[in-house]
Amino acid sequence: MLGLASGYQVDFGCNNSLRSVLGFTGDKYTSDTESEQLVNILSINSIFVNIDIISGSYVNGYTQPTIFSFFPNATPGYKIIESPTNLVYLPVILDTIHNLETVLRDQHGNQLNHRGENVTIRFHMREI
């Protein structure tokens, strides 16, 4: 809710305004107004760890090479430390592993920008 005192206005028409983050679609508001859309302050609600050598994983009914997913339970700017509690072993689709590619994606499938930060991921494999 945008609360404005009489005689004041908010102008979201400038470049790089917070309009979309706060859920507003118009440029100028002159009275108390509720945002037209949902607030979009936290754009990532799931992080998916994808690895290109597995099969048998599904996300929202679609086959995805996702080995682990979680909600980032850390304040922006702080280190995310996450460990799976219930291990699930998925089939490896290669006979010999020469290399593997791991990508972190959000709930929309967009690759996450680590901004130069180191990411450490440990994989556990076993023969079945």
C-alpha cells in the first residue's frame, strides 16, 4: 500500500525506478494506492542444481537434470550453505565420466549470476 499525504505525489516515470519491484504499473500516483501487481522484491524462490550426466529427475512434471533444489535461506549478500538431508541417487547416463557441467538455475530456468563468487558443490556417487 502506497500511503500519500494530501498534496504529495509519487512519480515512478524516471529511468530505473522501483515501480516494477514494488508492483506498480503506472507512472504517477497522487493518492493512497494499492499496487496493481505482486511485490517482486525476492525474485528467486528456488535454486536448482543441474548436472548434465543424470536422468530420472522431474521438476513440475518435466524431465530436468536437477540433482537438488532448495530455497536460499540466507540474507542477500550472505553466504548460502545448504546440505541435502535425504539423499536420492539418480541414474548416471554415461558409462565413463570425462567431465560434467553443473549449472545453478532459478525457478524460471534462468542461470544464476554468481558475481564472481566461488561456488563449491560436492557430489556423492555410488554404484548400484
